[in-house]
Amino acid sequence: MLQTIHTLLSKQYAKLYPKETFIGVAGTSQALIAVLSQKYKTVGISNKTFFRLKPSVKRAIFEVDNDLSFIRPKIGIILGDLDSEELIENLPPDGLAILNWDDVKSKKLADKCKGEVVYFGTDPEACLIWASNVNIENYKTVFELNYGVEKIKVNYPLLGMHQIYPALASATLGIIEKIPLTRIKLALESLIPSEHGMQAIVGPNGSVILDDTFNSSPIACEAAIDTLMRVPARRRIVVLGEMGEFGEHSDILYRSIAQKIYKEKIDLVILGQGQSEIIADELKNLGFWEEKIMSDLQSGQMVGKLLTTLEKGDVCLIKGSRTVRLDEVVTRIAKKI
């Protein structure tokens, strides 16, 4: 009953704002807020903070998993492989879908949209905004941001090739809102990486830790390994804990991660307990050197292994679900750059 009343009140409250105020995003909103703040007072909202909106706010961005289904935004943004069909289907005829051209599922959502569709990605023919010459330099993601004949270099503080998509989506929205490319660059370069979200920090003995312990999924894990492979290193080491987000297909997905590790010839693999043991099993089946696998370790054992194993020039990726608390491993062995 209370939930029903809350929803009814929320619907009425939302009607007090112009329909262009609300923007829904399947993904993260950090970069979008930074770009739109170059022109408007912009905030991120959730179900808990919705009633804190004030008339001075001109743009309010919400992530689709924040239980704000009563809002019907005019603009919907899809960053990648996410369950976001409802967001696009509910856009009005005068609405706009901003879709990721490089993601197959995102691109297919164009058929569900009653309004206009624009794309971002890496294809200059299909995309309104596109990235070129993407590289990782000094633990930043560096790329050229293109719009028509305009081009500008962005030193993006968020580390990882996959991180360019929130940047491109935000730039696309910025262009639609008539924000100059130079201001978009300024906004993107001002971002601060989220804690435990692919942060490069100083590790033991002159090593570098890539702390990506905020959460994990099959796609995110493979993207993190791709980032590790692009960073210059004497040795590349992967530390993985159990990943609860894998669901009923966990066996297949853990084995696919093992296959990725085998393909990339990672120098050392350190694994936690639980289902992460599947990775060790698959690596051994593939013929990966057993002396390069340390498995079935508790957090304290991981700390001990890393303190004695990591050396100058090593780069170590640490990733797992929040529930296995690998962030505590990072805290015990590293300090922020």
C-alpha cells in the first residue's frame, strides 16, 4: 500500500517538470552528468532521492536499475549489453534513443523506438559521434573524439577500452544539447575514477595494481583482461575471486574466462575459493602451466602470495564480486597513486 502511494505521488511530482528534464540511461551516468553540467544544473537521481529535485534542476539523469519506471523520459541512452528494451519502447514519438553502434543488442533496439535514433561508437559512417586512435597511455584512455569534420583529443581518466562508450554517449548527448566539443572534452577529462573501478594504484615492490574489485560479470571480466593486455608490463598477473553475477550458466562462463586467460598467455593466475576453482580446472584442461596457477586461496593467503610474488614492472589485475571482498586484498597490499 505504501509503495503504491509512493509511486502515485512520484508520478504527480514528475509532471511538475518539463518532459525534457528526465534522461534514462542503461549504464552509468557519471560522464553524462559531467557533460550536461557544462550547460545546465544537472543531477543524478534514484528512487530514494527523487523528491529532493528542485526547480533549479534542468536535467535529471537516472540509471534504469534505480526503480524509476514511473518516469517516461524523452531521451534514452543505451551504453551496451544491458536489459534496456523497456526504456527504448517507452520513449515518446518525439523522443530520442542514443544507442551504441558497436554493441549488437543495443543496435537492434532501434526497431523498438518510436522516435529518432542516433548512434555513437567507432564507425564514422554510422555514428554521430565516434572514437578513433584509442590507446592506453600512462594509465589513461586516450582517444580522438570526432564529430563531422571536428576532432579533438581526449585524455580520459577512466582506464579501459570499454570506458570510451560512456564518454561517447555523453559527447553525443552534449552535441544534441549544443554543447561545444571543447567543453565536452573539458568535462570528460575532469572525471575521477570511482573507487575500486579499474583504478591504477601502487603495489608492492614497485608493481602496479589494477583495482577493479567493485563488481564483476563475464563481459566486464574479459574487458578488464583486455585492458591489462594493453598496459606495458614485465609480467601480467590476474587475481580473480568468485563472481556471483554469473547465474545459472556459471560453469560455461567461468570456463570462457579461463580460455581468455589461456589465449592471452597471462604470466600468473591467482584464484580464490568457490566457483573460481572452475577457472583453474579449465586452465589445466587447456594445458596451461600448473606452476603458473595458485588456486583455492582465502583473502589472507592472496595477500601473502602477492606481497612475496609481485616485483617491479609487474601489473596485477584484481577483480571479483563485491561479496568476496577482494577490495580488502587491495587495501592491504597497495596505496593509491
